[in-house]
Amino acid sequence: MNLTKRALMTGAAMALGLAASGAPVLAESHSEKTKVGFVYVGPVGDGGWTYEHDQGRKAVEEHFGDAVETVYVENVPEGPDAERVMVQMARDGADLIFTTSFGYMDPTINVASKFPDVKFEHATGYKTADNVSVYSARFYEGRAVQGHIAGSMTESNIIGYIGSYPIPEVIRGINSAYIHAKKVNPDVEFKIVWAFTWFDPAKEADAAKVLIEQGADVILQHTDSTAPLAAAQEAGGIIGFGQASDMSEYAPSPRVSSIIDNWAPYYIARTQAVMDGTWESSNTWDGIGPGMVGIGEITDAVPEDVKTEALALKDSIASGEYHPFTGPLKKQDGSDWLAEGETADDGTLAGMNFFVEGLEGEIPQ
Amino acid sequence: MDLSAINPVLLIASLMVAATAVMIAAIGELIVERAGVLNLGVEGMMITGAICGFAAAVQTGSPTIGFVAAALGGAALSLLFAFLTQFALANQVASGLALTLFGLGLSALLGQGYQGIKPPSTPRIDIPVLSDLPWVGRILFGHDLMVYFGLALVAAVWAFLKYTRAGLVLRAVGENHDAAHALGYKVIRIRVMAIAFGGACAGLGGAYISLIRVPQWTEGMTAGIGWIALALVVFASWKPWRVLLGAYLFGGVTVLQLNLQAAGIAIPVEYLSMSPYIITIVVLVIMSADKSRAPASLGRIFHATH
Amino acid sequence: MIRLEKRREPSQVFAYLTPVLAVLVTMIAGGLMFAALGKDPFVAIKTIFYDPLFGQYASFDRPQLLVKGGPLVLIAIGLSLGFRAGIWNIGAEGQYILGAIFGAGVALAFYPLDAWFIFPLMILAGAFGGFLWAMIPGILKVKFGTNEILVSLMLVYVAEQLLASMSLGLMKNPEGFGFPGSRNLQQYPSAHNAEIIANSGMHWGVAAALIAVIFAYVLLARHQLGYHIRLTGEAPRAAKFAGVSPGRLILVCLGFSGAFAGLAGMFEVSGPAGQVTIDFNTGYGFTAIIVAFLGRLHPVGILLAGLLMALTYIGGEVAQSSLGLPSAAIQMFQGMLLFFLLAMDVLTGYRIRFGQGETA
């Protein structure tokens, strides 16, 4: 399919006589500098997902100085617009293009087939090609540390969780946090609210308030704004965590720690690989160990012993000694999932669509 | 499932907060529409107010100055609309939409460098005895000042339209601008003032979101609330107290659906999320039995022929 | 003092001249803004307006104008019929979503059957989906007198939730590893809205938009229904005497605009976008309202306005990546373009007089 499309494309361009300039229409111009492009789904000022990717881009610029030029386009809707932006970048001479939203998956594959010499990196997807890598972060590792702190510190034994959409990524986080909260506190209960939006600070604030009113004294969030932390601060006596970025302006309390998306090391390594000519298509799913997931400073609001345990948990995950999904674990319906000592395979984790035993409520379908 | 987890007192208290921003913006738009002008740019003016207020509050450390700046910012942007529609006689629907587009871009440019900053906090009034009263204490006396400001504004607008001469003139202009002109009223001047008032209110509503409800600045943070404000005015059939009712109803349904979710009620979430909009439509149908109608000159272009 | 004096007849010269003037003034004002942001204004303007049309890569960008402009024109044409009659459907975004859901629903129901009738059936379903969604405000208005602006707008939010629900539930790709989103219809030949001529950007949706332009032109100029629409908009009372049934007209106008928006959604989901996803809708329904007014509610004007709007999007993206302009600056630039067009429109209907005189 893609092959025929590509052949047709060159054919049509010639037929229309548009290749008259002599240069092949779709050839990339090459300059000395390595050019790295970034396609963002939100504005760089969203303070969350896109913001962190842009921090990664800036780190690349800083690391390589004049050897690298970076370009980006923000607010690119998924679908045909994304495809067009990628083509524009590739023909303008980009050597490496990071496409940073799940919905860019098919557009990335389509464009990559037309530009075999350009390397593509698609975040959070699963389709690869010779010149397309995928990369994602194991946020659930951070969730385990979060769950541990949350379970240890809750006094009402109710933990509120604000989810965006019921997708594997979010469900994985809920499960991981729940397992580790339950370990230190068998009485713990999770109240889950789905916001059904990626971004609506006012709604996130409302959701946090509702959870607090219903007795939660720890708020976990899988949405990117600081609204829930502000609500926690206003209510008083509530703790929460930074999400995506450190949100240290709410430290030491209510923000007692955070999960940080740190794309910089990966972006720098992949850019280096392109410069060295050693880039290969790969499937990267990194966690705390390689530094793609960062745990922000645990503040003094957390008791010393809990902090020590949390850091120990973090280290054992980082070293690979411990996997957050280690059996025995059952699914919500009571059926067996993992036997004693067994760890979850990446395939199951990637497409996780069930709650573990003990969580209440259904995943919306 | 645990319905007892829902505390009605807290529910009412938080719906009052959830309703404030949209209410302030809607009451401003109500004045604009009563003057016979339809400004669809509320979202753009709100987001501009949100960043103007946020930036001013951060720079000066005073939320009060922030709110003043937000009102000025919203009003300034609305004057652009006033120029287009009142002097250049442009179509109001298109001008309003253009204003929203422009405002979203402008606010994003102004907001560069304000991400991840915490604004100065606005104190919440706390009257020692009253706030501790059972039930009513939390509902009536436990909010930030802007909640009361919003209520006062609704009352003021109601009194203005009903009892003052200026209110009468404003309504006359909205009902029949040619007749009002013939009577010697300055139609354009009155409308420009109404538009600026609407802009200021939208700006205040936006700043309520960026300074109190969410406290932070992110691009596009009003996330469609301006459109809801427009809907509220129609919902209220251009009557101030019904704006209040509508805002509380809308805020109430939103907060209630989150409450039901947290309580683990097994209703599909996406249908719960739709419910505020569907209920608005249903209520609208019920209220349509009331034959009050839009200002007769709404959206029509006025040009003095002599 | 400056004073406006109404022309007896709208000026033909200015009707054609004002859009050109507006674009020129926008270039100047936008150039100043770009300069203030530290970019070379001339390069920026050239990148936005000239390069996509005649630059080095125009062979790719020109077809993209059709891809981007097609749905805008198709929706705007439908809306313009209602707008002319004073019927305000601002919920085209919701009707667009429903069209996509219905169209994709048919395709997914038949998957993986290979049959010729699937695509035509999808077209019907898409139009029907949009039609149905527009009939809600229509019938409520006719039966109860509820305001169609509000109802159609509310239904956009309802449609968005429905879309999320479909992407996460009913239409989720069973081979998608649990990720949200339907199967990609580009990989299902019987349902794929492929380009009619490869790399021309010309898919069936663009063809439908062009047909809609002609249809609307003929309807308004020659058909009795078109006459009724124009009459109702210009002189509602006269229309009543002429025997126009307001209720029927409301249903017809909303029905057309809904069906057109639904078609646009269906062609988009089966072609350029490929799949039903949570974020499938990207604001075409709202942008089309602007396009309708830019084109002065005239079919040919809408066609040109849709292409102009598409040009600023495409040029704007190029300017972002090649010049580092923030997308906010592009948004403001589009806003300015609209402002100037609207502001200059006054010259068509009015003469400007300088000197003493009474002002309103």
C-alpha cells in the first residue's frame, strides 16, 4: 500500500511537470548541521505534557550547541494536519523527527514511508518501521512510589484519583498506585473520577474538590495542571503530587513529591546516534532506571521512615531488582493474573484494560 | 456505591464556586444583548482577562490589581469588537468569532513566561461565628470575595435594568434602535458602553479562573467556558436572576456528576459528562413555555440615516 | 468628522477590492507583529502566503489546500443557507462528529467485507448522521420555539463525549492493543475515501464541496426555495405574505447544513484522518462559520474564503517550523485578517464622507 503510494507520488509529480526545477521534489536538502524536528499536540505553554517535551528539545540544543538545529510546530491536531507538518519538516531537511502524541502513530508511519532517509521517533505508540522507533516512559514505576507514600500517609484511608480517559496508560498507573498503597495500608480505598478530558483546569479543580469533600486526604492525578494541588492547598491537610513536571511551587506541602517526564536524556542520545550514523529502529520503554521517569524531591512533610522506604522502593525499581507488578496478583473479578513471584509481561501492561483485585468501580467502556 | 459520601452542604458550597466565573461573564453578555448587540467573542475576552489579571497580580503581588487589570484587558479587547460592529458596521456573529480567535492568540503571546508560577492567593472571608454555623455557615459565609461580587453584580444589573432610567434607555435601544434614535438617544454610544461592560465582566470571569479557581496560567485554560456563558444568557431568556439560576444549575450538574463518580455510582461516565448539556437543553424546552423573547434589535446593524 | 453615507447600490468595485485590500493591510499589520517578535516580516509573509502556492514545495502544498479547505467549504456552504435566512446553526462541529461516527460505523459494521456498496452507504449514513443531529435543534425550535444557537452549541459538547465513548468502547480497534481509536479506514479499501487522482489532494469530500458550491449557487439563484431563503433573511414579513412557512424553512436549512457537515465528517474520517479517535474533531465546524462570513454567504465567495483560510493554516505551519514563530502569532494573524476583512466590508455598502455632519 505504502509502496504503491510512494511510486504514484513521484509519478504524479513528474506528470504534472512540477519537478522541472531539476531537484527531485521530495529530496531533503542537507546541511552541515543536524536538524531535529518536534511535532507537539498542545502548546509549549501547557505546563505539562508538551512543555516537558519542549524542555527535552531545549536540552538537545544546549547539549550540542551549534552542531544541531531544532525546529518545532505546536498545537498540531492529530490526523492529516500532523501528516502535513511532518512532511514539511522532512523536506525542509530534518534528519530526525520526534512526534510526541499517540494519535500521530499512523501519520508518522505514512510519512516515514515517503522519506526513508529521515529518522522518526514516535512517542507512546506501538508501530515501528525501519526508520521509525517508538519510545515511551514507564510512569507506573513512579506511581508505585507515589502509591507507597499515599498509602502510608492517608489518615482517612481514602485516596482520590483523577484520571483523564480510561486508556491503558492511566489504568496501569491506577493499578500500580493501588497495589503499593494497599501493601502498606490494607484498609486503603481508592475513589476514582474520570474527567474525560486531557486538559480542562477548571474541571480538574472541581474533581479534586469533590474527592476531598468525599473524604479523600490524598489526591493523585493523571491530568497535567496544578489545579488539583491548588485545591488541596486550599482545603488544607491534604497532600498531592506533581504530575509531568515537578510543580515545586506547591512544595513542601501539599506537593510532597512528583513524577517527572524527563525526555532530555533520550532525545540527546537519539540525536547523537543520528550524528554518529548509528541510529537504528528500536522500541524503548524506559523507567526510573535510565532516568526517563524522575521522582521529584520528597519533602519533609513526609515522615522520615516513609521517605526512606519510598526511596528504597525507587532504588529497587531502578536497579531492576523489583517489578511493580509482581505476583501474587488477581484481577478485579477475582480471577488469577500473576502467580507468586511472577512479573507482568510488557504486552499485557501495554494494553492493560482491567483493574486489579480490590479496586472498586468499573472502567468506563 | 456510597451515596452517603456526598455531603449536600459541601455540594452546594462548591457549586457556588464552580458557577461564579461563568455567571460573571454571562451577566456582562446579558447587558450587551439587552442593548441589541450579540458578541460571540466572550471566550476570547475571558482568556485575555485571565492572562491580564494573572500577569498583573504576579507583577504587583495584589490580586485586587489583578482583577482590575483583567476587567480593563477584557474591556479593551471588546472595544475592538465595538469598533468593528458599531463604526464599521460589520456582521456581529463573524466579528465575535474573529474576536475569540484573536483573543486566544493574544493571550498565548502575553502569557509566555508565566507558566508554572503561583499567583498571590486571594483571601477567603472568614467571619468567626457565622462561618461556623451549621449548614448555612459554609454555604453563605465561607467563600472568596468574588463569589459575593458575582451575586452583587447580578443584583445590580437586575436593579439597573428594572429601576433606572439608564436601564430603560438601554432596553429601548435593544428593542428598537431606530425609535430610540428618533427619541434622541445616542444608540452607538450606549452600545459601545454596553460592549465595554460586557468585556470587563468577561475579563473578570476569566481572572476568576486564573487567579482563584485554578490558580495558574496555561494557554487555552478557559476551555470553552465563554461559550457556556453565551448559552446561559439565552437560557436565562435575558433575565438577570435566571442567569444566576442557570449558572448554579449548570455548575451544580457538573459538580454532581463528579460526586456521583467519586461515590462509585455505576452510570457510564461519558453519559454523566454529557448530562449538564442535555439537562440544559431539556430545561430550555421546559422554559420555552415562557414567551419572553430576545431583544428585538439583537444582532441587527444600526446605521443612522440622518 | 468622518461620516458614513449609505450607497444606493452596493459598490461592485469595492465588493471585489475590499478582500484584496484587507489581505494587504493584514500583511502590513501582521508584518509589524512579526517584526515585534524579532522575525523578518518579509520572509514571514512570503512563507505564509507565497511559498505554499508557488514555492519550492508547492507541488505538495497546493493539494493540501484542497485537503484542508474541502471540509471548510462543504460545511460553510450548508451553514450559509441557514445564515441567509437568519437561522443560526453554530453546532456544525457536532454534526460533523456525528457524520463521522455514522459513516465509520457503517464501515466498521461491514469490516472486512469487500464490496462496492459500502462506500456509497457510508456517504448516506454520514449525511444522515449530521442531518439527525441538526434536526434536534430544528424540531425543538419549530415545536417549542427554543433557541437553535444554544441547542446546536450544547449538542457539540454532547457529540464530543459521544465521540470519546465510541473511541474507547464500541468502535475501539480490537487489534489496537487496548489503545483508544477505531481501525484505520485507510487500510480498508472498500471504505477508504481515496484520492480520485493521486497526489492531487482531490478526494471525494473535495469533490462534494465543489458540487455543493454549484448546488448552492443554482439553488439561490434559480430555485424557489433559494428565493424563499433570501426573502426570509431580507424581509421576514414579506416572506410570510409570500407564503413561506417558517417552520418548514427552518427544518430545510438546518437539515441541509447538518447533512453537509455530516458529509464533511464522513469524508474526513474515511480519508485524510482515517479513524475515529477521541480528538478526531479539530474545529472545522467553528472555522466554517468564519469562512461562511468571509465569503459573504455567497457560494463562490465561500469557496475562495475556504481556500484562503486553508492557506493561512498551511503557511502558518511552515512559518512555525522554519521561522520559529509561535502558533499563537499565527492565530492572531488569522484574527487580524478577519478583522480587516470585516472592517473594510463597510466600503462596499457605504461611502465615507469627511467633514461636518451629524453622527450617530
